[in-house]
Amino acid sequence: MIRYDTVACALDLDAPGKSWGWVELDHSDNDRDYSVIRSPLGVIRGGAGPAALITGGNHGDEYEGQIIARRLFEMLEPADVPGGLILMPALNMPAVLAARRVSPLDQGNMNRSFPGATGAGPTRALAGFVTAHLMPRAGLVIDLHSGGTNADYIDCAYLTLTGDAQTDRRNRTLAETFGLPWTVVVPPGNTGGDLDSAAHAAGCAMFSCELGGGGRVSRASLEAGWQGVLRLLAAQGVIGAEVARRLGAGTAPPTRFADLGAGSGHVTVMRQALAEPLVALGDRVAEGQPLAILRDLFDLDLPPQELAAPVAGVILVARRNALVRPGDHLFTVGPELDAAAVERMPG
């Protein structure tokens, strides 16, 4: 039995073969004073080769990653895995059960809770278990996201700059191997407490991405993510190249780069209104181009308001819901970057 704070797991993570069990969260409240919350954990270990950790359900309303992780456990056998593969498809099971972004137990956002802490609530306890017991067993960590209930993302890899040129080159190679249509470049320290930072601190190669969104499953995004995971596992030696091909991985298409840092811009609403979109996810837009029309929710005498693109670029993120309130982002626009510009960006 291994433990971290209120989290325990009886599964032998180092045993050869294919096995699964549960990560058990002990949390006492009005509903769960005599129970545990279980999240499945799968291990496939065929030898002493490279090992990877794959997580889905970091946010509970993101589904492509949850499906991909479970599909890998179904389809792979120890003979396919020269090293090891650890699969945690429902990383934040309380949020998954509630179909919400964050945990209903403590309102904890798993991707702001790393590296974890004791005595700090269930979400940080789960993050601490991953940091203490799963990351040390993996040379590569893959965290699969989507836009969740409120947003649709263009299918994209994250290239989060770290300040270390060697790490940034490695992360770019991971993104190009995964082969999503876009790779968004993010400045260092953009998101505190994320799984990516904890994985880098643990010495792991780290890849994360966005696959669709809107609180639903996109067949196209699911397929892009599935093939990308297979390519990345094969390139890192976690599975064989012939196994990846057998399970459907083709050649990685080229990825394009876009700035999701200082060069990007949000289109933000400052009234309660209904939003009529004039563009769609993936569209290229010019600076100042109208992107949406807002109509006040209560006052029919107020004229419609046009919202324009703050910068020229590509629609990288689009809000799902038409009913909006002050502070809601309708779109995020990021300029496309050429490969040379990415090389020059400071870490």
C-alpha cells in the first residue's frame, strides 16, 4: 500500500504484466462520511525500457483524454510495451463524477494544485500522490485536455517555454511528433501549479494538449489525439513503432505555431448579453475585424454592439455559450508564428 495524505493505492506499480486497481481518496463530508472515492489506475509493464504516465480527466468535463487513456489499457498488452505505461484516465475523479471543471469537494482545480500538499484538501492530496508516486516512475508525462464545458479549442499542442533552451527544444520535438494541426506557444510561468511544471521539476519529458471541447466528444479531435499519443509513445520507445502502426498511427502531419502569450488577445464581454458569432474556430482574422455582435439581454432600446479582433491571427479558442456576462471571453486570437520566430522566442 502506498499513501500520500488522504490518498492510498494497493496496486503494485512495479509488477510486470498488466494490472489495474484504484487510487482511493478518503474524504469525510455530509455525503461521504463512510466511503472512499475511487479512481481507476492501470499499469502495463513489459520490461525495463522507457516508461510513461498518461492522464485524462485533469478537469472533469474534458473527455477525449479520458477515452484515449482507457482505450490504451484495452488495446495494449505487456508484449507491446518494452518498458512501462501508467494510465490514470480520471485524474480528478470528484470533478469527473460531477462533470465539472473543478472538484465539488473543495472547488480545487487540479491543474492549479501541483505539486500537491498534505493537509490542504482532497485536490492537493491527489496531486501530491501523482507527484510522489507516479511521476518518479515515468520518463514521459502526457496530460490530455480539451476545452471543457465552456469553450472549444482548436486541436493544439502546448509549447510552454521554460527558460531552458534544451528543455524547450525537447518540448518542441514532442509537439511536432504528436502532430496536431497547431502548437500554441506559451510564456514561462503562465499557469502556476500545473501538472506540466511538476513534471518538469521531476525531470520528466512533458507533453500536454487541447483536443476539442464544448463538454462533448469530437470524433476528429479524438482521432487526432489517439494517433498523436501512439506516435509519441513510439518515438519515446514506450511502445514499438509497429504497435503504433497496428493501432492506427499514421505519419505526423506538420504542425503550425501560434502565439498564446503576450502577442495574443481576448475578445471580452462587458455586459450581460446574447452573443452572435461572426467567425468560427480556426478562422483567420484581421486586426479590427468584427468577430461578434452583442445584444443586451434586458434592454431592447440599446443598439447592438460589435466586438472586434484585438490582433490579427487565428481564432484559437471560442466560447460555446451564447449567453454571456461581464468578463466572459468570447474568443482568443493568436498570431501565427513561423518556425524561425519560435526559435528566437525567449524562454
